[in-house]
Amino acid sequence: MKPYTAFAQIYDLCMDNVPYDEWAARIKEIFREHNVPDGGIVADLGCGTGEMSRRLRDAGYDVIGIDASEEMLSVAQDKEYDRLAEMMGDDEEAELPEDGRITYLCQDVREFELYGTVSAIVSVCDTLNYLMTEDDLRKTFQLVNNYLERDGVFCFDLKTPHYYGNVLGDSVRVEDYEDSTLIWDNSYDAQTGENVYRITMFLCEDDAGERYIRSDEEHRQRAYTLERIKALLAESGLVFTAAYDAYTAQPAKEGSERFLIVAKEGFQKNKYYGG
């Protein structure tokens, strides 16, 4: 089964330890530092179930969420429907606001297309680690540069070689929830930088809790060094600005488990900048 199919059903449950509010606050700080306009358009690459998209929308940005998984986007859209239903309440004639909605697009980040340029692009939760070749990462960076406005900001995270090799490594762990159980079998090849998650899921299919369905997914990610990321950004026309130790204001270091990287749009002679 392809990644984020059955897993989409319980993704938010498994990610309940992710400090999305803190991450969103840090991204907003970076936006302010780089003069991303309030209310500007922000694209969220690998938006998943929309947790970061919703927080950026609530901060006043016009958000486009992009993900290749129909199942993950379905969860994200269900959250939007619930929000709109809550806004309407019992008033069937209530008018829903046109602003404040998130546009979700089912697209591969290596081939994404937008209607025009945007003020900023973000990518969180190691989405870009799923790009297994430098060529794929370069293609994505090139598209980012193409769709950013003049001096637009690209803010993204990546899990590090240190994390995969020294924190995760070759390991097996079990997570047991009320209506599901997951077995994570992880392996990491330090020579290639390739990391493989093999996830076995037992998901409850009835209210009585008597029938469970087994599903298996394999997730492949790749670790990239900061030096290679900088080089690929330059090759793509983007301008590297900073690398942080996860979502802090501290510089990235050898022991960082996650990089938060900021780059800016690089001027392109034949690009239409509006005006």
C-alpha cells in the first residue's frame, strides 16, 4: 500500500506530540523578519492533514495546501467542512465568508503548479525528506523559485543524518492507541542516506472493538547534509539565508535532529514579476 493511504486515518493521532503552535509561531517570526506581507499568499508543500495550513490561515495568510495523498487531503478537507459547519451553526441562511478558506490541491511537490506567484512557501514535518534523489529535490527547489514573488521566502525543514543515524537508527517500536496499534520497523543506511519505515497497522473497524484490519505501508526518506542542501538551493536559483536548529532561533549544529532552512527567491531575468 502506498504511503499515507491507511495511515491517513490515524496520522493526527500519531502526530499529537508535534508542537504545531510553536512551529507556526517561529515561521511567522521568520515571515516578519523577511517582510512577507500580512495577508499574503502562502503555499504549504506536503500539507498533509492541514495542521500547519490551518494555523497560517488563522494568522491571516491566504493559504494553498498541496499534497500528493488524496487520503490526507480528504482529512484536511473534512476539518474545513467541520469549521464551516460550526460557523453556520443552526442558521441555514448564514452566509459563509469567502476569505479564510484554504485551497487544497492534490499534486506531487516535484511537479506542483500554481495559478501565479506567492509571497512565501513552507514545507514542514520532513516532507522534503521523501524526495529520494538530489534531482527530485533540485526540481522542487526550481519550482519554488519559479512561483515565489520577488524576494519571496521559502521556509522548510528536514530531518538530519544525525537524527536518522544516531537517534532513530535500526529500531522497532510499538504504539498502542485505543482503536489502533502500530508497529514501526525502521532501518537506515548511512552510506546512501536512505531511511525506510515499514509500518504495520491494525485499525479497528467496528464500534465493539472486535474487528481489526491490518494494513502495511512502506515509507522511504533520505537524509541530506546541510552542505548539499545549500548547493542544491544555489543550483536551483534560490538564495540560502539561514539554517536553524529545528524551530529555534539557534544556528544549526552537528547534533541537530531537524534543520529549519530559510531561502529567498533568486531574481530570474525572464520571469514575470507583475506590475
